[in-house]
Amino acid sequence: MKPIDRTLAAQLTAATPGTTVRLCGHVHRRRELATVTFLVLRDRSGLAQVVIRPADGQQAPPEETPVEVIGIATGNPQAPGGVEITSPAVTVLSEPALTPPVELWRPELAAGLPTLLDHAPVTWRHPAVRARWELAAASLRGFRATLDAAGFTEVHSPKIVESATESGANVFEIDYFGRPAYLAQSPQFYKQQLVGVFERVYEVGPVFRAEPHDTVRHLAEYVNLDVELGFVRDHRDVLAVLREVLAGMVEGIETYPAAAVGRLGVELPVVPPEIPVIHFAEALRLVGAPEDEPDLAPEHERALGAWARETYGSDFLAVEGYPIRKRPFYTHPWSRQARPPGDGSNSFDLLFRGLELVTGGQRLHRLTDYEAAIRARGEEPAAYASYLQAFAHGMPPHGGFALGLERWAARLVEAANIREVTLFPRDLHRLTP
Amino acid sequence: MKPIDRTLAAQLTAATPGTTVRLCGHVHRRRELATVTFLVLRDRSGLAQVVIRPADGQQAPPEETPVEVIGIATGNPQAPGGVEITSPAVTVLSEPALTPPVELWRPELAAGLPTLLDHAPVTWRHPAVRARWELAAASLRGFRATLDAAGFTEVHSPKIVESATESGANVFEIDYFGRPAYLAQSPQFYKQQLVGVFERVYEVGPVFRAEPHDTVRHLAEYVNLDVELGFVRDHRDVLAVLREVLAGMVEGIETYPAAAVGRLGVELPVVPPEIPVIHFAEALRLVGAPEDEPDLAPEHERALGAWARETYGSDFLAVEGYPIRKRPFYTHPWSRQARPPGDGSNSFDLLFRGLELVTGGQRLHRLTDYEAAIRARGEEPAAYASYLQAFAHGMPPHGGFALGLERWAARLVEAANIREVTLFPRDLHRLTP
């Protein structure tokens, strides 16, 4: 006899009543009443209700046990999707599961963050917890779809690098065949070099920061979404690509795991046709900060977020023209005619609901500018020889941005701690699971 | 005046003759003849010919210089795409480029591997070299598209891990805030745990092997394509997914950078509707190896590849049933009724044109089986506590596979050395660029 094809829980609603179906999943919930036992099965698509009556001669195994259920699809308006399984044969596919550290069947997971993180392999099974990552994964699909359509090439750059030159601080050291090497803090140097090759590139991959800070916003390892493109006029062209990328990420969430958004009650941001931009100097004035402040404080960012919401109805606000001394050495000086250059730069931060989400801008592209910028920080260009090759042999005006996946997801679901949206976080204290 | 939109080289063929167009790119080739100078411009889409006559009053900058060219689209059957640019205004967008270490405009790059690798940021610009990575990138698109459509969730697991338990050897050690940690050799443990959450997962990311071998096949860091799925009957269900994935990768190459395939003259493999499978014991017999051999030697793999080509017309052959003692401890014993279990396993290697490309199989899924397997290798299950949580709390029968991106690309383009298809390789000796 041909085995019956598997039906997913979400497909049950379309099953013809009276037909035999086969489901596979974990026992999400077991409720033993006097005359009937309800077994709620959970698979990747959702939940299905299985009704076990005494005449069925079946046992409902403990919660989380993986099972196969073969039974009759039967209409029941009270069941999820309007269809439940009756007269089931239940087969345990492993051993009966031990009781989970948290009650995964409750609509809300009643557990503190340490419990969630210590038991991550199990607590991620909770539908509302899982949905957090599903949003992140859907965002990645939207990110790539947008850039693929715009002629970008996906690249993968090495995570083991020879020197800690980019920032010098907060790098992890490795024993690399007996000599020191470091974990890359970002693909910055590589994505720039690859603009000379592919003109438009993106990379999704891990970056590493030996952050000695124990905060709700910092991780020692996270997933970075990096973009870089050539032949830009200035950072505004980069910002225009960022706008498309954000719209694509939101669209990805709307398109793919629609159920996840519902499970979380997330209010998706609206990405305006053009992201409002404010100059750093105006931003300082707006929040009442002294005009010689070199950066925006978190409370300033919050105030600007509220202002953008009120003024433009936008969850996003770009702040451009940051003082160049506060930006990395490869940052391009301010070049737009709208205001004199001063000490500004063609760089921007993007605030999402009042929190910095993206940093981007135009980079230097002339070899002589790099040599001057490196000498200005008291270093020798020779230390950057490998990186500078690309510039010696001709690089177009270019720029790009980087967006932390976990920070994006945390802000979307309003997580109090970035660890809530990280599958297996790494920080000052946490190296497992 | 509104700036003229940029035209890509590949779009020129559709330009109306006589219209003014704007191109951006690098000077690929400069040929100064007595009465005319030809400037071949290279952008991400291809090449375009610009004709500079004395009356134009323009200079052609040195090769690799980034330029903007505004001129008239003019029909010329000899030009690439049948259209060239005449009466151009050429603007240098950076400084004139230094002469590249290799002549990038030659159809074939005449340079040894060390030169290629030392100058990677520049040598990757050669159209035929760049095409190698474009195939890899297109393969990734096909890989994800296939799995996204089949209900898989993309995941990202940590690369910094607490212990080197999976294999014990060839791991890089990190100084993690003063205590030792390691770079992950694979996402194996995490992708299995996440089967309990998402049921079907994949990850594309770096893996790290402190390979002390200096061979043409090994890298210290490479990009792994990892897949894992639950509710399988045995490894043949995994192989069926692998077949779809390979077909999707080939389709990706056919669909996206069609020009890249042409530039390289690659013969794309045909993925048969079902990948032929041979049992390990039969494979040994076929190649005339002793029946107690625990593994296949490279010459055996080559012979089997030729045999599959001849017998099935297939570039792919799966060898199943490897002796379990040669596979990782989480491997599931042989369970198919076709032959007695013996010391076999529900695992397979996939040979692609006679070379191992993929390793996969069914994993153990019962906690008690794991405890026994870990004790059998003289270790204590407590050392794996974090990993074993998922199994204590119910895991379905599952399996998966891993495929190295660079190995796939190398075999496709018949590269003699895997470093030829790696953007910035890392090995025993090489840590830059």
C-alpha cells in the first residue's frame, strides 16, 4: 500500500471531511478529560487538534514527544482551522519526551530571560518565540530579493583576518597555526575592494566584537547585513538603496511568515517613499544639545525618533553630516552644496523608532586621500597595503551601509533585550548553549 | 538640467542610435591608434566600446581608472552588442589608476596562482575570474530559492563555541574574554537542535578547520551550505531533498549570470530526476577494493564517477551505507530492509564528477542512543549537556547534509586548486589579502 502523503496542520482546513490524513509533529498539548483526550499537534506550519476517545485504544504521549498521527479529517468549528482529527492512530517517533523546562503550550511563555537562554534549544519551540526568528529570516529573504533585483552580487569575505587595523579595539584574537590572527569586526575592507570587481555587493554573515560591555544592546557575535555600491554621487544614493532594502525587508515579513506577524502582534513600520533626512547640526539644535557635541546621545535619538514620527509620520529618520572625526578613517568628507563642508562627512545614521539601526555613507575612493587619512591617525599606509591595492588600481566613488539583523528584529518586536531575538547569543558571560 | 540616467554596457544594444547615453565603469582597455583611440569600458554588466577621435579633444585615462562617459550611441556591427559610443566626454572619477599587476584586458589571465592570490582585490576584476564567483553566487540563490519554497527556515548559528567536542581536532582556539573558546567547525549541533524548532532549516555561513594540510582541496575557512530536516524515514529522504537542491543550484546558474557561464565555457551538469545510489559494499566490489576497507580512496571515487557517467549518464552518484565507525557519533545505523544492518549506517556521500562533494545522512534522534554513542567513544554525556537538551525533550527522526560552496564551484569550473574560486582564501600560509 502506498504510504499516505503527509498533511501539514495549516493544510487541514482544505482537507475533505471524512478522508484519512497523516500528520507529523510534536505533542504541543495533552489534555486528558473524563471521556476524551485532546492532543494538540504542532508542526512547522501550525497547530492541529487530535481527539482521542476511549474506543480508539490510543495513548497520548507526553508533551514535546514527536509523533505521527493517522486519522480522519472531521469538521469542527471549534478546532483550529475548523477541522480536527478523529479515530487517530498515534505513533511515537522517538522516546516519550521529558517534561520541558517551561510550559511551551501556554500562549505566553512564563519564564525569565536566563531560563529562556539556558534552555534555548527547547524554549525556541514556543510558537511566539519561534515567530521572532521567523521575522528575522523573512527579513533576510526580502533583503536579498531587493538587492538581487538591483544587480548586486552576494559575496562572502573571510572572518579570520591578519590585523586588527580597522578599529584596533575589541577584537578577538585567534591562534592561527601558531601565529596571532583576529576575528573580523566587519566585512568593510573586503566589501569595498569587491566594489572594484562586482560594483554592487552584499554580504550576510557573522561579525565579532569583543564587547566588554554587558548591555541589553550588545552581543559578541551577531549577523550583519552589509551593502556596498560603486558610482554613487554621494551618501544620498546609498540612502536611496537603503530605503529600497528596508521596504523589501518589511515586504518579506508581510509575504512569508504571515502567521508569525499575527502570533506576535507586531506593528510593521511603514517605509516612506523617501526617508526624511536631517543634518547633524540641525539635529543637535532640535534636541537642544550644544552645537559642539560630536555625537547624538541615546536620549537625543529617542527625541529625534518622536519628532520624525510627528513631523513626517515616519518610523525612520536619517541623520547626515556627522563630524568626520567621529567616523571611521575611510569616511568621505561632506560634499553637498546645501551647506559648507565644515568638519562634516558624507555619512549617515538611520534611526528606526528612535534607535540607531544602520550606519552608512560614502567612503574615500582616491589612494592619496587614504594615505593622508591613515597618516592623520598616526599610522603608516604600508600597514594597509593589502587593502590599498584596490585604490591604487582605480576605485569608483562608492558607499554602503551595515545593518545588524538582531537589532532590527529586536526593535520590530519591541524586545527589551537583544538576546530575545538571537538564536544562541554570545556575550561577556554566555558561551552556551 | 536633469542628469542623464546611467546606461549599463549590456543595455547599449537596446539604445536608440543617435541618443545621448551615460556609462560608468573602469577603463578595461585603451588602444591608441594613429587616428583614433578605442576605450573599452567595463561595468558590472559587461563591456562597451568608446571611440575617441582627435576632434573630441578627450584623453583616454590609463586602464582600470574609473570613468564616466557621456556620448552618442552609434550602431557598429563590430562593437560588442552592435553599438558603440562616439563623440564622448570622458570624466575621470578618481585618480588615474596605477598599472595593474596583471593585464586584466587579455581574454586569458596570464598569471600564476600566487600572483592571482596576492593581488586578489585586483585580479578578481578580470571578467573570466569574476565569472567563477558569479557562478557561486548564483548557486546560492538557487540553493535558497529551492529550500525557501520547500518550507525551510534560514538560521544563523554561533561561530564561537565553548568546546571542540564535535571532532576534537583541527579547531582554532580563541581568547574569549580571557577564557578559551573555539571557532565552529560546522553548524551540525545547532542545525539539529533547530529541527526541533523549525523542523526544516538551512544555513549558509563560514566554517573553520585548522587543517594542517597544504593541499589543493583544503581551506582553513570556507562557506558551508548546511541543511537539516525532521520527520524523515531514513537518509533517502535527505538525498531526495539534496537532489532538488542541486537542481535548484544548476537552475540558479542558468537563470542569473547567463553571461558568466558563457565567459567560462562551463559545461553544466544535468541533475537526473533521481540520483543513482550504490551501497558502500557494492562500491568497494566495483572498484576492486578489499571488502574490509573502511572508506573510499580518491582513485575509487574517480572510478565510481566514471562508472556512474557510463552506466547512468549521471554526473552525480550517491554512495550509502558507510561503515558507522568511520562516521560521526550522531550517525544513525543502517535501517533499510534491502540488506542486513551489519556495521553500516544511514549515511551517504555524494560524488560529483568523481569527487566527494556532499556528506549527509540520518542522525540519531533518541536521547538513549546518544548517551550510548557518546559513552562508546569513551566520553561522558554530561560534556554534551547543552546539545542533548533537544533530544531529552523530544526530537523527530531527522537528517541533513553539508556542501562546501568552494568545492562545488571548483568542480564546476574544473579549477585545479580550490583557491581559484575562493574570494580571499585562508590556509596554513595565507592570511592576506
